[in-house]
Amino acid sequence: MTTRADRPRLGIDLGTTATCVCVVDNTGEARVLTNREGRTTTPSAVYLDADGTAAVGEFALDQRAQEPGRVITEIKREIGGDYTVAVPGGHLRPEQISALILRQAVEDALETLGTEVPADGPLASAVVTVPAYFGTAERARTREAARIAGLDVIDLVNEPTAAALASGLRGTPAGRAVLVYDLGGGTFDVTVVLMFPDEVRVVATGGDARLGGADWDRVLVDLVLDQLGDVSDEEDPRTSPRLMAALLGQAQSVKVALSTSTEQMLTLRTTQGRVHRMVISRSDYEKATSDLLDRTIDFTADLIEQARAAGVTTIDDVLLVGGMSRTPAVARRLDEAFPRLPAPRLAADAELVVAKGAAQVAAGESRKVVDVTSKGYGVLITRDTAHPSLGSAVHWIIAPNTPLPTNGRHTLCTVRDRQTTMRIAVYESMTDVLSDEEADHLRLDERTMEGLPRDGRRGDPVELDFSLGADGVLRIDAHAANGARLEIETQVRGRDTDTVAPLPGLRR
């Protein structure tokens, strides 16, 4: 079996709509490894065949118009939740579907490298990128996806950080402040980093893990349907999953074309063979999607304020990353909203730069990265130990945008005499805005601590030590004066392995 030192060291951008694999070559340059079709990215789409096999990439996308119910796209948006796909023998979880995408992309990359797929052991060592706004569950499941795919995971790196590393921007001794605006196929991140000669330090990060080009696609589909107007049921795409899938594919092509042209023709053929031709103008498209773009502007404004609060009062560069950033409205809207910022510039190879940065990390040739947590972490407490009927609240121990790794401490108190157990519920914030309402946030874990003294009094302390690593794993150590102790490492919810189906084989 090969060792990590012998295996290829890859950088992988596991995207919502496309996946890219890179390697640092002998010259020290990050090089994209094309897939079997000779393309720089592989669509993050999976077709589940009735025979129990799976196909990934362009073929899967092509099947959307024929068998839309068998094609899975945008699985990255589901990787932190309880979403499953029913298949014979059980169901597949998002990390399994993501593993199929990773496996295909990496096997293709090895073929491009001229490296045989090993008979056993890991395919390669890899740094996999994740949205900066991913929390503990999403990161854990991304690691699991890579493991299922046969990868040895060196590290997970936030996408905006990877983009900054590969941007070619030089650091300065005082720190060059770069705002990275990363609008991809399914996620949006905005991050401020300080670039030093030997280090990249993340100052603040924000965004939305469910906002990206896929949302622009759906708005464009609605725009087409509005132009189509009233038609008979036989012609209406809304009544046909196949027509809607075909229309979505065309909308994606039109969206890309409108980045360089002011109007584009779309042809829709109905099940009856009738042809409808419509002209989509860039102005109509931009007007219809303006609210989506405004959401990114709101996140950006909030992030600039957070960076200012952290001491970064001047932004030196604005770097646009991700395929959706090619839309002319993005740079224009940023200029309008933030006239004091430098003019935004599109990163070279905007769709590939994240994978290139990951490859640099994998090769050990990048600057040291000091990242921050995008979420807050806390514990459920009784609002008033003298009056438990007043209910519970979340007390935050680690705040968003705290540099990693980090630690925090809080003291819990018993609420009654002779209390021998204590329920400890750990929470992660859904956004970077913290409230004490339990319903606003995600419960990561809940355990019962036992062995508190039988003769204890109300108000006896239990110390909680929180430790959040650079790997995104939260560890908690609860201990009482009598030696009672509970250790928690946050677990991913929904691990019902009894009904998980075996991973389908890949079609070649």
C-alpha cells in the first residue's frame, strides 16, 4: 500500500454545480487536471440507473430531459441535513452521492496524470474546499464523502481562502486587506483576509450556503415561462418534468451567454413538437434577478462592518471568484453599493482558482492559513436557576469570526438540591447573528452528565471547556468538583446506518 508521501496530492473544489481537480506540477504551478472528456470541470450531477449503477458528469446532465427523477444535482446544498435519496435496498445520504462525484473526478484526474488507480488503499491525498459558511455537520460530512470516495483527506480549506492563496496577490508586512466575493453555483461567501508575505489571516467571513447560480437559473426559467404565456396543457412545460428539466438546462446556457451578450435566443420544443422561440435580454434577466444580487450586497455590507470592528478599516483589493461573478451586474452593483472600495476585479480562471489554491495547500507550497469560525457555538442554559419555569436560552461561548483554533469556558449550575444528572445541549448558530432563542439555531449534540453528588445543593457548578479546532470539530469537557466528567465531540445527526443503501458502482 502506498504512503501519503507516494500518493498524488490533489486540490479539489467540490462545487454545487461543478467539481474541479488540480495538482501542483514539477514547475510549482497549479495545473487543472481535465476529465475524460477533456474538460476542466465535471458537472456535480449523478444519474442513478435502474440497474443499480451510477453515472457522473455530462452524461447525468444529459439524462435530465429523459429521466429527471433519476438525476441528482446540487447535492452540496443538502450535505449538512437529513436529505436522502430512496433507492432499492434503502436510501443514499448526501455524503454518499458526493462521494460518487469525487470518485469519478479523481479517477479521471489520475488518468490525466498517467497514474493507475490503486487496487487498495486511498486513491490520492487531497485538500477539499468547502464554503466558509459551512458548519460542523457540513464539514464532517464532506470529510466523510471524501473518505467514502477513497481519499486521504489532508485538510478542508475554505473556498474564499483558497481563492486568495491562488490569486497571485502579494502580501505585505502590514497585511494587504482583500475582500473575496465568491458567488458560485450554489453558495455565496464573502470574506476579508489579510495577506502577509508568509501568512493569510482571515478577518471575517459571512454568506449563505443556499444562494448561488442555481437560484439565478430558476429565476431565468420563470422569466421564460412568463414570456411563454398561456398555452395548452400539452405544451405547458410546467406539466412535464422532462420539459422543465430540459428548460433548466437551456436556461443555464442562456445565463452564461448573457455574461458576454446583451440578448440570447432560447428555443423550447413542446411534447407535441411545437417550437417556441424567445429572446431573453440581459436587462430583463438582470432586473428579474436583482433581489438575489441585493442579498449578496447585504451580506457584503455586513461583512465590511465586521472587518472594520476587527480593525480592518481599509480594503486594498476586491477579488471576484466563482462562475456567477462573471455576470456584469456583479461588478457594477458592487461599485454602486461601495464606491469607496477599489474596483472589483475578476480572478483569472474564476471557476478554477479555488481548486488551484487547494492544490497549493496540498503541495505544502502555500502561505500559512489562520482561519475563523463562521458560526457561533454555545450551550442551552436555564434563564434563571431560581425560577426554572422561566425557560431556557442559548448562552454563546464561541462567537462567529473568532480565529481558529479557539477555546472558551462557561460555568453551568444545578437548578435543585440533590441533582445528580445534568442535560448538556450544544448549539451552533445558523448565521453569524446570535440570539438566545433555542429555535433559531441548530442543536449539534445533547448528552446527560451523570454522577453529580447526591448531597449537592442548588447552584453547584459544572465547568464547561469548549475547544474548536481548525478542522471544525468542537470538543467539550464538562467536569464537576466531585470528579464527575462528560466529554463530548460533536457528532453529525441522522446516522441511521441500518437503512443506508450500498454505494452504487460507477458506470464507465
